[in-house]
Amino acid sequence: MSELHWQKSTYSQEASACLYLATTPTGEILLRESDEPGTVLTTGTHQLGALISALRSSC
């Protein structure tokens, strides 16, 4: 498997508690938090889009 390229979310500040994202060659999206880098959530583009839409509408 190729090495993952983790990208910090643009909404994360310079302090701790940053969200990182990476994509796999199969198109899955991986999420991890800087405080728990060993815990990785796997999702797809449609599921992540639905989560982001729901979070935006609740603000």
C-alpha cells in the first residue's frame, strides 16, 4: 500500500485538536485527530458530504 498523505483541515487552528484527512487509492476518506493519531475513521465522499451539510445547517 502506498504511503498516505495526511492533510490538516483548513478549519483547524495552529494549536492541538486538529483534524487530518487522507484519501486511499480506492477513494475512501480517512479522518484522524491530532490528539489520537492511532484512531482512524473511514468514510466515503457521500457520507462525509452529508455530515458536513448537517453540521453547517446546525450552526
